[in-house]
Amino acid sequence: MHLSITLPLFLVPFAASFSFPPPQHIFSNPPSSSDFKIPTIHESAIQARRILNLETIGTLSTVFPHSSSVEPAENRPSGLEGAPIGLMDYYANCEPQTGNPTILAISIATSFKNVAAGSNITLSLRWHPPDAHLRRYSAANLPRFSLVGHLEELTQLEIEKEGINGCFVKMLGPGCLGTEYMRVVG
């Protein structure tokens, strides 16, 4: 009796291996007969530019600095050194010719404190379908990307020349002025 239970369980892996589909094409496109196609680098860049233009909120990810580089008055909890944190923030595509998103850098925000202490920054964006309130979508199925880089402060001349204040007022409405404008540079 024990052998009869063990034998079928022993054969399950062999039988199951024949019923699985062939391996997925992870880093290359499948044969042309398939409907699935991995986008080229060029197609991915075009899609990323479209998302950059369509969305206004992204996730800024940074890393908490070592406690020795934090001002004592800040009173951060101990043990955060090296821990990543991602927070939503506004951005705008105010410099479309460079492709560098512009961010309202509020000096008291955690992301910008971490950058000031030496952290790199990542801006992660994803596309939200216009009919998302009518249909259910899997977030994992929708286009998304991340820009890894650092922040660069815009000069007053750049702010005036590019119309950065007007770009943000048009996008977010009044009340967003008086902060520092920075761009994410990869």
C-alpha cells in the first residue's frame, strides 16, 4: 500500500514536465508566428517619452544616509541607514528637448534630504489608462520604467528661459511656486 502511493507521486514530476509550455523568451523575441513581441530599445524609449508626457506623479526612491551625515535637529529614528524609501512626488516635462523631468524639490521632504546627504535618486513612472475607472487592469501588465540618476539644480536663467514656473502652474495650478526646481539627470 505504501508503494502504490509513493509510485504515483514519484511519477508526477515526469508527467508534469511534459504538460508545461516551452520556456518563455526572456531576452529575445519568440518566433515570428507568436503574437508576443519584446519592444526594441527604440520602441521602449518612445513609450517612456509618452509616459513622461502623460503622467504628473512618480515615485522618487532614495536611500537613507548614515546617521553621521544627518543634522541632529532632524531627529530621525535610528537604524534607517542604507534603507531605501520611495515616495510619490510631482514632476513635469518642462524641458522636452532634454528628456530630463523637472521636479519641485521641497527641502524638508525626505527624498531631497537624502539626496542632499549623498543619495542617488530614481524616478519610477507607470502609465495609468484613461479608462482605469471603468475596467480592471493589472499594474504588472502596464508599461512602466525608472530613471536612475542624480538631481541638478536649475539656474534662474534656465527657469526663466524654459518657462518652468508657467509649466508647473499650468500642470498643478497656483500655489506650487517658491520651491527649488531640479531636474533628474541620468
